[in-house]
Amino acid sequence: MRDPNRLYGFYAELANLHAKYFPDLRTGQLLTNFHSWLFSVKGVDPFFPEEDKYLTYFKEFCGEK
């Protein structure tokens, strides 16, 4: 079983990026847009990435790369 404590840092970073880059979007809007981008642009099914890779993709989606 994965350590559930890994989620605190993940969600904190996700919340920081949400607030910084997309403060006007509701969470559902943001995640739907991100998952659509992830699948159509990167060819990645959002079901599979681990949290660290998910954040890497999300930062790219935000324009941090």
C-alpha cells in the first residue's frame, strides 16, 4: 500500500499552481481542461501517472517548462 501521507504535498502543490495560474477556474473546470490537454497533447491517459509525474505534466500545462 502506498503511503497516504504523500498526498498532502501533492495537493498543496496542486493548490498553489491552481491559485497562481488559474484562480478563476473552478476545480472541476481546471482538472477537466488539464486532463483533456494531457490526453490530446501529450498522449497520456490521466489515470496512470504517479503524483510526481502528474505534477510535472501539470507544471508544463501551466507554462512553467
